[in-house]
Amino acid sequence: MYYEPRCALDGSYTDSSSALRVAHVNLAKSYRGGERQTELLIRELAKRSVEQVLVARRTAPLAERLADVDIEIRHAKGPRLGVALACRSVDVVHVHEGRSVYGAYLRSIIFGTPYIVTRRVDRPIGDHVFAHAAYRGAACVAAVAPQVENILRAFDPKIRTTVIFSSSSGFAVDAAKAAQIRARFSGKIVVGNVAALDIRQKAQEHIISVARALATTHPELAFVIVGTGADEAALKTQAEGLPNVTFTGFVDNVGDYLAAFDIFILPSRSEGIGSVLLDAMDQRLPIVATRVGGVPAIVHDGVNGILIDPDRPDELEAALVRLVSSEEERKAMGARGPKIAEPHTSAAMAARYMELYERARGTARTQRI
């Protein structure tokens, strides 16, 4: 079903005469894709002289990563009253994860501060009265892909929505370090995955089962799993004895690893959009990914990658065998990736959010409190 946008961005908003002050709220305990996108946006807005506040957990990695940015860090004791109180003296509150929507809603009720929400996941929202009120109360809810917007509208057609795609990370690549990584897998076709080690969402156990199935028939394949997470120990146990699987743990030089890969795989059970796919495209990698959430918005089956169904390791195996058997197809798919990823930059994302902030500021009922 097609829906008209309810808070469409038309480019008509320009900077106000007074400095814009935005509070970003992200209470995540870890640093994953949503936190990377929050960081990218904050860094881009800092270039535009936007006054910014980050409301985060006291020990949050996100706050630590922004130590070099001119931003005030505030700590919230909880996602409701804690967030409401921490978002003082700002023009707009920007909520980056679901648990804090209710704190922003509470603040808007008491103090009149407008808020926007970014919805990054393809899971339904809990169907209760408070949730409907909180999402309806937002000046706008920005979905990271059309498929996520459809979920929002199915939940409540009265929510004001738009689509603002996630951004590629613009990872730097050190050619010498990438070559060193590549040398570790000399003569191999390197199949890479970069994600939190989270079986429930990312389904890396399927990578290992496919690696086991292809270990004998396709010894030229090397599977490299980049990242850390709660399921790291379980996945390593599953991979015991497999010479074709390598775990790197957490790395800072993600770009170097992407540059060393030949194929990128993301067999997730759910994704808002899977922004790391944009980074893989920037490195001209053919992609195998599941057709979940907003992934089909950027991975076009047969064009820059192959889409498979979730929880189908047989399809993952078949897709890899297909790409391994044709270097020409791998290169052709990889070559199309940068063009598809090109519009999805942090600068473009920030420009869209600036329009939302100015629109929301125009609806404020009070001055900064």
C-alpha cells in the first residue's frame, strides 16, 4: 500500500536567526549501528554550528567516542522522567532509540518541547495506549527505510512520518593495512561479515554452518567475522575445528577489513536497513543479504547483490557458490554498489534532519526551559 508522507521534507526551511540547540537521546548500553548513525549525525551537525547535547548512559561508548566533539554530555537516570529532565534548555529533542520516546513525550506534555524520533528497526511497536500517544506526539518519526515507515503506518496511520535513510560511515582505508589483512588469506576468496555478534538478530550461526558445509568442496573460501557481542563465545564454540573461519573481535579499522574482502554477507533475521551494507558497497563488494526490513531498498537482487530469505542457510550457501563460480559476476555486482550508495552520505542525512528540526522548532509551545 502507498502512503503519502505526513511530514514530507520540501527543502523550504532555512537556518533560523537564533542558534538551533538539539538534544540527542540515545540510552543504548553498547555501540552498534544505531549508535554509529547517531555519532555520524552529531559530527556532521557540529560542522554546521548546531548547539548539541547528548543524553546518554554514564558509561556509554557513544559518549566516549564523541570526546573530541564540542557537545554537552548529560546522563539520564531513566528513559522516562530521567530523559524528560535531562532534555532541558533545548529547542528540539531527537530520540534515537525506542525506550526514550516516552521521556521525550513526557517532556513535550509538561514543557512543550517538540521532539522527533528516528525509528531504526523493522519490529512492530508494542500496541498500547501510551505508545500510540508517544509516537503521535512526535513532530515527525523518521524511518530509515520505506519498509520501516510502512510498519509505523500499519501501527498507527495518524503518526507523522517520513523516510531518512541511514548513512554510509565513510570508513577510512589504509591501503598498507588492508594489504596486510589480505596477505593473511593469500590465495583465498574472502567472505566477510561485520556486525554485532548477536545470533537473535544477525544470525551468524548460519555463516558458520555454511562454512562447515563448504570447507571441503570450496577450500578457497575464507570466512572472516568482524565484531564482538554477547554471542561471541557461543559462535566460537560452534566454529571449533574449522580452519576457514576467523573471528577478529572488535576492530577500529573496519574500512581496512572491508577493503580486504571479496564478498560481503549479512544473513540477518531483522534489520532496519543494515547501514554497513552501504559501507560494503563503497568498497565495491558484491553482497549476499536477507530480504528483511529495509535491506531490499539498497541491495537490489541480481544488480549489486543477491537477496535470500532469512533462516535459509541453504540459500546462503547457493548464493556464495554462485558468486565463487563467476568472478565476472562478482566484479559486475561490486562495481554497481558505489552508485547505489552514493546518495547516502552523512551530509545528506544531516541536511534532511536539519529541515525536520527547523520544522519542529516552529511548533514549540514554549521557550527553552
